[in-house]
Amino acid sequence: MMTSRSTASTSSVSALRRLAALAVLGLALVCAPAAAWAKQRVVVLPFEGPKGDRFQADVIKVIGKSVTVVPADRWLNTAEDMGATAVTGKNVIKVSRKLKVDGVVTGTVEKRRDRYIIRVKVREGSTGQYVGNPIEVVSNEAKLDSRATRDLKDELLDTLDALEGSSVGDDDDVDDDDDRDEPAPKPKPVDKPKPKPVDKPKPKPVDKPKPRDDDDDDRDDDRDDDRDDDRDDDRDDDRDDDDDDRVAFRDDDDDDDDRPRRRRDRDDGEDDAPGAPPATFAPSARGVDASLSLGLSTRNLIFSRDADLENNPTEYPGGAVPMVALDATLYPLQLAGKTGAAAGLGVQLVFDRGLVVSTPVNFGEPMDENLSGTQQRIGVSAVYRHPLGRAALLARLGYHRLTFKVGKEDLGEGKTVDIANAGYRYVAPSIGARVPVGAKLVLGADAGPMLMTTTGEIQRPEWYGGAKVLGIDAQALGEYWLTKKLTLRVAAHVRTVGFDFAGTGALATGRDADEAQDVYTARDTYLGVDVGVGWLF
């Protein structure tokens, strides 16, 4: 016979069993979505561009706590085995089915001056199609800085959340026929596992519990903090006030400030178009800027003298001299991948020489006599380049030697000519600019003084003696892009040296019967134009 105590005990056990069943069912309902989400598998493929490996690793670190990251090497090896190395929609479907991958993350990195622009896209494994909008962030370091990490994490995790599960089917389900050109079939959706039925009376419907702050085991702590109820407002405020080179993808603002536009194409759209110049065509981005040219040059030497002077100084008559010229500027730190002001430090070497120099002189004979001579310039300069977008300002400080020899050693016995040989040695500071005009044309100019250290014969006591001397060196140029590294260059230049004689030289005072000064000033001018091929790197 059952007592009242045993009846109560049996009733309590039954109640406990009912509560346990309800707890199991509730726990299954809560954990089912988390279990499905935890199965999300993502591969991050190698990023293209400078420091791509570093940014790829940073992206993996950002999403590593929220998804299962499939090693990129495993994807690449599998894709190679399947003949699906190109990241196309069809190949993504094939490899994703083989590895049970839900999403494929790809990225590119572009370096502009001292900033890195990171563009990230996500393909869905089951369809091979892109999911969401492309993501673009800007980092001021050769890695994801704190702002770039936060912004990328917000957008990328939202995009990955939108993925539909594609990690279904066994490896044997992949047909060999997928290697054909027919579109790959879209995998059929598979229902997510449902909780096992409980052989108990059906409980009353239980509302799905709301997420709690202590659910950090299912999602990353940082993600909970960054994606709270006020996150959208905070991000809007940040992006409205942010001047650090970030704008929205759909921003139609045409402001020409220093901020790169966040859009799917580079803001130098011309560079992305077929047949457009590469980034190194921009004067501000060149590591090597060299040219080889052919041209013509003329020399004109004139004097100011007494109007009634009969024994006039011999002036140089001019005449075109064919020239060959080499000009090369190297930026070693730019070539080494450095950024900032140091990347603008460079060195310039110049060399030009006359191919045939012939000076006609007349000694009162029926025909002139031609004297073979030499014209040559060689110089080296320290260069500093300051970028202004694609354009550049240039400052130089160089040392040059300009030589012009008439060839007087070829004169016969008893013949003389008082045309002075030029032996200029001078310091050459200058400033200049290179400015792109349109997609394929660059215009430039340079100018500066020629600070003479020596001039050669003309200032010797037996010639024209001491003088105040100042020269000017200037050029204008244009270059047109031809191929990936070659340009067509045209340049015009002028170098002119002025002398103000002190009246101490023999040829400045002794040209008539008195000792008064007869020759006062002289100007030695070189005009030239050349056409050549430029090489950029």
C-alpha cells in the first residue's frame, strides 16, 4: 500500500522529468542557430598588391574568432588538382563544394604615397556570385591600423553573415564533368539539423530568448561591443567627420582634394582603362626617369663695344651643331619601396655632346676655313621631388662643366683668331615642375642661375680680363606616353652667360690707339632643341 509520502515523492519525480525535458528542448532551440552559424567556413585567398601577405593575415585575424577559416594553401592545392585555379564563379563553386566552404574572400592592395587602400570582396561558395558591396578601407600603415580594422570588421562580418551555407555534400559529390564549360549547377539547399523529437507532451510555445551580454562564447567580445544598438549612429558620425581619405562607394562628390574616392574603380580611371599609362607615368611616382635624345644646338657670342671701333672683337657666328644627350634621374629610396619625404631624394646625371662642331673663319681669302671643335656638357645634381597628387615640384643643386672649343690648334702658321674658348664650371641651383595634362601628356619647365666658378679663356688677362659674370639655364619640355615604360620627349633649352668687363684685359682696351676701354660686355648664348625617347620605372 502506497503511503501519502510515497505518492508525493513520485509526483515530484514526474515534475522534475517534465522540467528537464523542457530545459533540453529550450536549449536545443537556443543553440541550433549558434551551431549552424559556427559551421560557417570561409577561405581568405592571397591579396594582390604591395604588402598583400600582411593585409591578408590581418583580415584572417579580424574574422578568425567569428568563422572557421580554411587555410588558403589547402584551397590553392585543391584548385590546382581540379584545374580550377582562376577565381571565377564556376571554379569557386567546384572548389567550395569539394572543401565545404561557404564564402571566399579576395582582396587587392594599392599604395598611394604613404597610404594603403585595401579593397575586399566576398563570393558565395554555393553560387560563385559576389555577396554585398565591395569593401574599401584606407590604412596609414603597412598593415591594418585601428580605424581600418574596425571599419573592415564591421562591414566584412555583416557580409559573411549574409552567406548561405554551401558546405554541403561529400567530396565524392563533385562530378568530373564540372571541368566542362557548362555552367555549374547550384547546389540544392539542405535543411539544417532539427532538434530530436521528445516523447513528452508537447509543451507550450516558447519564445526564442533574446541575446544576452554573456553570450560572448558564441561571438567575439569585440564584435559585441562594436555592433551594439548605437553602432550605426556612431559610424555615421565618424564617416561624416572623417577627412582621412575615406568616402562611400557611391559617393558622387567631385571634390579634387587629397581623399581617394571609395568606388569600385580606381579614381584614376584612366589608368585602369586598356591602353592607359601605368602609375609610374605620373611625375610624382617615378623611380627612374631617363631619356636619350638627338637634337641641334647653336652658339652665339656677341660683344658691346665703341661704335667707331675699327678693330672689332671676333664674334661667334653660330651654326647648328647636331647633338646627342643623355639625362637620367634616379630615386633610390622610391625604388626600395620607401614612402614619405625620403622617397623624393634623388640624383641626376646629364651628358650631351656635339657630334660635328665646325667653325668657319675668314682670313681675307676667297674661301672660309672651317675649324673642327668640341661642344660638351656634363653634370651631376642632387634632386628633391615634392609630390602634388600626380604632379611634382623639383628642386636641384648641381655642378656642371660646359666646354666649347673652336679648334684654333688647326690654324696654319701665322694665322690667329680671337674667338675665346668656353670652359665654364658652375654651380646650378634650379626649381621646376612636371604637370600631367590629360591622360598621356606631361608638361614641364626648369630654370635657375649659373653661378660661375671659372669661365676659361675669355677672362684671362691677355683676353678680356676680369668681369662680373652671371648665367641663366632654363628649359621647357613635353612628353607623351607611348608604351608601358617608354615616352616621346621634346625639349627646348637656353643657356646664356653675361659678362660685364672691368677693362683690365688686353683685348678689352688695346684695340685702338688709346688705352681707354673699347669692349664693355659680352653674351655667350646656347640655344637647343632635342627629341628623344624617355624610359620610366
